[in-house]
Amino acid sequence: MSEDPTQNLPQDGLRQILARLDSIDARLTTLEDKVDRRLQETRPIWEQVLVRLEGVESKMGTLEGNVGTLREEMHTGLRRIERQIETLAKDVLEVRGDQRDLEKRLDEIEPKPTQ
């Protein structure tokens, strides 16, 4: 039982197995080299993408700040316009009331034409 099972293999078969392993090792080394080259080719592209994403995030933050400021300014402006319209409506009502008073006084002064 302590016998080595490789002792029973024909010498030519062992050489074939070793040759096959060498071939697999060479192919694996070639594949690793190819992957490393591809990584080196794509790494600068990926780094550029990350830099651009950071720029976009920065611009979005600035835009959000600008939108917030714009929203506040619009709210303030609309509130001011609302107050001005309210004042204008009161003035129009006063003028209309005064106009009615003047028309009554004029009717009392001038006789109405008869037909």
C-alpha cells in the first residue's frame, strides 16, 4: 500500500502529462499577461471616468445650491407681488367707491334728461 501509484505509469505517459502541464502553464501565463495588459489599457480610461463623475457630482451640488437660492428668491418675489396686488385691489375698490359717490352727487346736481 505504500507503493507510489506513479511507479506503475509508463514513462512515455508521464512525459505526456508533464508536457501537457507545461502547455497549460504557458497558456495560463500568456492569459495572465494579456489580462494585465488590458488592465493597464483600461485603467487610465477608468480613472478619467472617475474624475469626470466627480466633476458632475460637484456641478450637481452647485446646481442644487443655485436652485435652492432661486427658490427662495422666487418665494420672496412672489410674496412681494402678492402684497402689491392686494394693495392695488384695495386702491381700485376705493376709486370705484369714490366714483359711485361722485356719480350720485352729479345725479343730484344735474337733472335727468326727459324724453
